[in-house]
Amino acid sequence: ALGDGDPLLAGLNPEQQEAVTSTAPALAVIAGPGTGKTKTLVSRIAYLISVRKVKPSEITAVTFTNKAAAEMRQRLEQALGGKRALRGMSIGTFHALCLEYLRETGGVTLLDEDGARRHAAAVIQARNLRLTPEAFLRAVSIRKNGGEGDGISDEAFALYCDRLKKSGAADFDDLLADTLAAWQQGLPDARRKNRFRYLLVDEFQDINPIQYRLIRAWAQEGESLFAIGDPDQSIYGFRGADAACFERLQEDWPALCTIHLRQNYRSTPQVLRVALPLISHNPGQARALLPHRPDGAPVGRVVVKTDLSEGIFIAKQIGQMVGGLDMLESGALAAPADRAQGYGFSDFAILYRTHRQAEMLEKCLRQEGIPYVVSGREDDLSSEDVCGVLGFFRFLADPQDALSLTRALKVLFGCPEALSESFAALWEGAGHQMLTPALLEARAAAYLGAAHVGPLIEAAGAFLPRMKKEKPRKLIEELCSACALKKTPALEHLLGRAVFHTDMAAFLDNLALGQEADLERSTGHAYAAGAVRLMTLHGAKGLEFPVVFLCGVKKGMIPLETPYRPADMEEERRLFYVGITRAKDSLYLCTGPEASAFMQEIPAADLKPIRANPNAAQGAQLSLFGKV
Ligand code: ATP
Ligand code: MG
């Protein structure tokens, strides 16, 4: 009866409708992959705004990545007919929401990874520690999230925190802790509290204890908390996430209403028949995922001898499925009948356990002329030239950011360390006021004579008025040529990434907040629209693709064996399960001569053996790597 006449509810099943329209103060939707949890969350927001007339400024949705936030916003704009209907609503990751709050209420300079590393290095040097900056920062992060953080002393930890405080900067973890502290002290005003009147959280199974405390603080005075997730897809245990958070929710909200969804709308029965027996090897109640779609292609099991032949198989298979070549003969599977057109490149995803696996796959795709985009955390954000360029724009966005200023001076204008530091000191205390040409001039007057600072002032004056108006890519390109920087691969990657953005300040935040699924590099000639997607299993969470290739389903890789810690079999199994359940129409599991132990947990009858052509591999080897 609820759905009658309301187009927002028309396409939803009864349980989904119940979740969308519920007036319970706290509601959990616990359900398997592809059951429409995210769709339900989006529909609920649309319903709250258009039917219940809730103000968008009283709604906050928490997503796991910046990209998921952008997608959600887009879907809502479509459902509600434009941007205006959404004005004032907050959608973002925990970090983005906290950054926004801290910026509004007093200002904060967010340290990026390189900045944090520099502070860590300074402490390491001052205290003569035998640690890398990365190891130091890992220990700091564990401590800030309430863990033991062995490896660094209280004193070293305090020194690091002190340095950050003095420079007015916050690292990634501070964003959450500082926001929580403000809430616990009752600082936020009514308007800010109202923002969380309707709080919705996607991927709830992956929140860590501090994030849980934030939710509790935010939701306390709110009207409705809506948490959706799937404990079987909890894959961030290694970072402190705790799937038991649903149980804590039940304890903290005794009247919690729980809804389960069972219809799977995403995958064919064939895909689900592979996924369910696998995940049933983990303890827990019997899982139910009822297929909604009709039968499709069997799940392929491809045995390849090497990573090279794996890459070649995948590249050729994609080429055939897109090109619509003689599919039956090649063993490729035609698009199902309910798909009117054939496949385009963006219908394919290649998933793997570790970033390192991407390189070979990229080579093979390039060889076949297949456009692709790789999602992933990248090291080249910390390369010298990129740091200098980003430092320059960060400084323009936030004159308090003396560290960025120092970097820009050194890298772009060849300024000696000592001079750049004393110049940077001039800016401390600038507060979080906007940089203006007048401020720039007043502060720089004393230094204008210095050979290295003059050009910086000039460049800053020239770029400042353009920051808000022009696209990041153009600004970066012009800065590079103004400073005669050589286009290194790292700078090229930065430019490639900037293409997806229209606003410099948002781009800088996005880079600093960046999570794995948000960072991308591509072949250069093809951007997201028409490209095959490459990403880790972690990065694929929440996404879906018509055709999925799961790489390296072999011993040592899935579950991943590392020298440092034994594999957490249950978490690795969940990760494999997440990968499998991304597939809509077709799934290929690529195994090596020694298959993953998890393959034995899947009934052989539900897998179709596919042979990769060894001759093709040999020929390609010659052309890929030159003559032997
Ligand atoms: P995951 O756990 O992987 O994040 P999910 O539960 O969030 O999955 P969604 O991504 O919301 O699932 O939905 C999966 C697919 O099913 C989407 O393509 C969505 O549009 C479709 N879908 C969801 N509910 C329905 C429905 N009632 N009718 C038709 N399609 C639906
Ligand atoms: Mg989802």
C-alpha cells in the first residue's frame, strides 16, 4: 500500500519499502551483496526530502569513498530533478565530513601524507629512532585510533603531536578525533547538530571504533539513524574495523529495528551458486540470497601457467567480447538476452589482491589496444615535483600552510632551505584568512629583494585570482611551464587525475583525503567513460560490473600470504566473496597451476573449465618483450 502511486517506491520490494519509509529512531538493514542496500539508502534520502519534506540541510549520508559520495549525489540529483533539491545536504566520507566541520568552526590545515612523513622524519632524527617514517606513522595511527601503537614511546608520540599542534596542522586521524572531542564537549551549535538529524551510513560493517563513537555522538540527538551493511563483506579488520558494530548498535539502541533483504538483483544464479558455498565456510547463520535474475553464463575457471598468460587471456577475451568477434568459437560468452547491445569497455572489471598485479595486466591491455583505468593508491604523489606543485596551490588555498609554502619555494623556485623556512615563518599566524593580493604584498614586502622569493610572489599573484575560476588541469599545466618544470611521469599522472575535477580546492582535498578507490591513472587516451576498470578487491567494494575477471586466484595470493602475519582466513574469504559478488552477467576466476584453497570450497559442477590458449601467450610474449 505504501508504494501505491509513489514513483519513488514503485520499483522497490516490500522490505526495501519498509526500510525507506520507516520512522524508527534507529534502523539497521543487514543484507547480502546486490540486495539493494545502497539503492534503498538513496531512495530513503529522496523519500525524506520529497515526501516527508525533510530539509536537505538536516540530512547527512556517510559513504566509504569520495567517489561513492559523488555517485550518490548524482543519483539523488536525478531522482529529485536537479541540484537545487539537494542544497545543504552533506554526503561524504567520515574524513571529508570532519574536515568540513573543522574548517567551518575554526580552521584546520590538513597534512597530506608527505607532510606527515616530514614531521615523522624530524622526530625520528631528533630522538635518534631506528624506524622509517612510514613505520612511525603506522604506530602513530594505531595510537590515535585507540590502540597500543608499540614501537614508539609516549615521548616520541607526544613530540610528534606537539609539532603538529605548533604548526596548526592536523593529520588524517586527527580529523576524526578532533571532531569527536568537539562533540563530546558539546561545542557544536544547534545548526551543526541539526545536520545529523537524519543520519545514514553505508558500508556500516567496515567502521572502526572511533568512527562508531562519532556516529553515536552525531546520532544522539537526531531523529533517525539508518545503518546499512553486510557483516560478510567486512574487509578492513586489519585497519581496526569491527563487524561487531551491528551488535553494539543493538546495545546502544535497544529499540533498534532490523530489516533483512534477501532478493539479489545484481547477479545471475550462476554467480550466486559460486558465492554462497564459499562464504558459508565462515561461521555465522545460514545465508540466503535469492536470485532475481534469470539464468546466465556459467562461471569460468581459467587455468593459466603464468601472470603473462593470465593477462593475455583477459585482454583477448575482452577484445573479443567487445568486438563481437566469433564468440562461440573462441569460447567467449555472448551478452545475455536481456542486454540489448553488446558490451562496451566500461562493462569490464579486472580485480586483483595486490596493486603489484596491475603492471602485467596493463602491459597486456596496451598490447591489445584496450583502454583502461587503474584505481589505486599511488606513490608518485610524494615525488618531489608533484609535492612542489601541490604545495604551491595548497598555499594559495590556505596561507597558514607554511609547510606547503616551504616545499613550493624549494622545488619550484630553487630557494635554499633556510631562506624558505624563514619566509614561511612570516606566514604563521596568518590565520585562516583568505590569501589576497594585498596580504601577499604586505607580507612579502621585506623579502621582495630576495632572488627566490620574488618569482614566488609573482606567480602567487598571477594564480591567486584564477584558483576559483579555472580548472585544476589548466592551472597545473601553466604553473609547470611558468616554472619550466620537466613533465615527469609523476606530473603526467597528476595531470591525468586532475581531468576528473573542475575545482582546485576540491581537487586538493580529494588528493589529501584520497582513498584507494578515488585515485586513478589511465592509458592517457581513454578516460573513465569507455575504459576497462582495474582495481584491488578492496577497491571494488560496493561496485558492480557486467563482466568480472578475478586474477591470481592461486596459492599464496588468495588468501594472501605475507612474511609478517598469518593470513586471516575468514577475512580473506570475505574479500574473495566481495570480488565474486561484483559480477552481474559473467565471472572468470583465473587460477594458477596451484589453485587457491578457496577454489575447493566451490562445487566443481558450478565452474566451467576454460583453456587459455598457450600459443597466443607465446606469440604475445615475443611482441611484448622483444626478441628473445
Ligand atoms: P553491495 O553489498 O555490493 O554494496 P547493495 O546491497 O548495496 O550491494 P545495490 O548496489 O544497492 O546493492 O544494488 C545492486 C543492484 O540491484 C543495483 O544495480 C540496483 O539498481 C539493483 N536493484 C536493487 N533493488 C532493486 C529492485 N527492487 N528492483 C530492481 N533492481 C534493484
Ligand atoms: Mg552497496
